[in-house]
Amino acid sequence: MDISSALVTGANKGIGRATARELIRRGLTVYVCSRSAERAADAAAEIGGDARPLRLDVTDAASIADAASGIDSLDVLINNAGISDESLPAQDEEVDAFRRIYETNVFGPVAVTNAFLPLLRRSDHPRIVNLSSGTGSLTWSTERMGGYRGAFASYRSSKAALNALTIFYSQSLAEDGIKVNAVAPGLRHTDLNANAVAAVADPAEAARAVVRLALIDDDGPSGTYVNFDGTPVPW
């Protein structure tokens, strides 16, 4: 199967960077995206191979349009860029925090996906992978995440919204042959989870899960939500 190019948003660090590195290891051309051209260039240089830096701010329409116009072909889009807020009870989070987080975690993937659809539609094996979170599972939130007790509501609800978008896009793009899936990467040692122990929360493990979905066969699933170990996550 000829999947030769991928674009990863928020690829200058964390899971995004590890994902770009894993895709390069698989022989793909990878567009390493960051809001900062300098950070994108630094990350691409460190990753090596055919890693190509690309400035892309998922909250900036002009930046997205410029990035899309600078690429000739694309097989895989990975909506990785995401932000969170401090741990507060839902009622104590400011509305502006919800707006800021939804701008990146929900509206960003919509804007980026729509901008790159013309390129994906020209691919023989188009794939979209959305970076979700197990904390975005409404089932798990009611059954097994009591420790959160309503905290991180802006982040978690944004990931629940991204899960819904995964379903809707997988349905609406099915006739185009575009497979759309979401992955819960697990707790990883990144800027979002700086307190996670690096030795047991390596972003590379999550990256391998993302790449499995990015490179699934044509008879593989679409509209799924899976954990980093490949098991289904309940919506």
C-alpha cells in the first residue's frame, strides 16, 4: 500500500514529535507543523529523514490556508495539536478557558481537516487520525474516572466533541474512501502532563498507536475510538 506523505499538527514536541519520528522511520515524507516556523524547523532537523518543517497554527485561518497551498500531495492527516487548562472543578473554569481550548482542540481540527480535504481526496489511501483522550470518554467518565470528579471539564469535553466529529467525518467522507479514527494515547510525559513519569509514560508508545491507525489497510476500520494498546474505548 502506497502511503508516502503525512502531516502532523503540533509536531514540534510531545506525542506529535514522536509520531513524526515514527512516520519518518516508516519511510514517509512528514510535514512537521508548529505555530512557530523556527520550532518547526528545529524539530524537523532533529527528526531527520524527509521531515519538512511547516508553519501551521490551527487557530489561524490564514496560517492554515498558507500551509495547505504549500503542499502538492497528502495521504495522512494527524490532528495532534491540543491544549489543556489547570485542574479546576467545572463550575470554577472561566468561559474564556472553554473558548480558548475549544478553539485549538475542536475548531482547529475542523478547520485543518476541511482545508486539506482536497489533497486527501486525491490520495489513493487517505487517512485522518484525531488525537483524543481517554478522559473524553463519557462512559469512562461516569464509570471509572472518579478521581477527576468533574475537573478539566474544558479539556475533557473538547475531546468528547472531537470524538463526535470523528464519527461524523467518518460517515460523511466514507464515499471518498477517507478513513477517520480517534486514538486515546494514555497518560504521557508531555507539556500537558508534565507530572507523568517519563519512564512509564513515553510518548513514543502513543505515537506507535497513532501510526497504526495512520497506516491501516483499505479494509480497516473507520469511525473508531481506540486506546493506545489497540483496544476499543467506549464513547
